[in-house]
Amino acid sequence: MREVGIPHPRLSLPEPGQRDDPQAFLAWLSDAIPMVEHLGIHEMRWEGESLVWELSLVPNLNDKGTGFGGGLTAQTTLLGWCWTTLWLRERGYARDVVVAEATQRFLAPVTGDYRLTCAPESVQGPERLDERLTSRGRGRIGLVQQLWCGDTLCLEAHGNYAVLPAA
């Protein structure tokens, strides 16, 4: 069981220029953030520059039998944190990431299993983050998360993620 105020040990960085194995990262994440094992994530993968989760609806049901907005919001925020953390790790950075700002727009009820995608809001976002990390030792990136139930876009979220200076 995790202890309050005690950081979880970091996962070893992958070889320079290599991505983490998604399932190994997800296993580490479940240990680092106990609620993750209850989110219903059954797959995590990269599709180009988008990080994708496949999720089961059942652990995320509300009283109406559809997706619980608060839980879905938490998932979008965490997926953005994962995108930023994994992007950093691929470049050899073991840094702390925090969400600085997040907004959500609910477009349709989530009525079945679903997928969440996360990608940079701007094509230049990763390049600008890399430049700021090099020049200032910290930076931010805007990401967009989308929740799809089949072909229906049910939720779109935007997050601004801050990479903190090295300790």
C-alpha cells in the first residue's frame, strides 16, 4: 500500500530514442497511482503521435447506466499526463509532470466500451516543449483528449501540462 507523502519509485528510462513498452508502463502506473487498476483500461498503445487507451464502461458507470462524467474527466487528465511523461521518457528525461489547466466538453452520453485518444493541440507543441526544456529546464504543452464510443465523439478535453524543473 502506498504511503501518503512518499513518492513512488520511478520506472527505469527506456534506451535513448526508444518508447516504453505500453503494458509495462501501465503496470507501473497501476502501482504508482492505485486508482488506475479500477479504471477499466485494457489496452494502451501509440498510433503515430497519439496515445490511445481502450476502456471498459462497466467500472465507470453512473446512476443512469452511462459513463460517469467525473471519472471520464479524471481519465482524460491522466491520459494527458501519460502522454507528456512518455514523450519525456523517450527523450531521456525523468521529470515530474503536472496538469496546470484542464477543460472538458461533454458531447454525447457514453453508452458502451470506449477509447480515449490524446495528441498535441498544435503540431509545433512538442518542438516548442523541447526548445523550452533545453533553454529553460522546464516547459508546457497543450494536449487534446477525445473520448470515442464507436464512431461518436462523446467528450473532448483540453489540458495544459507543465514539466517541472529537474530537482
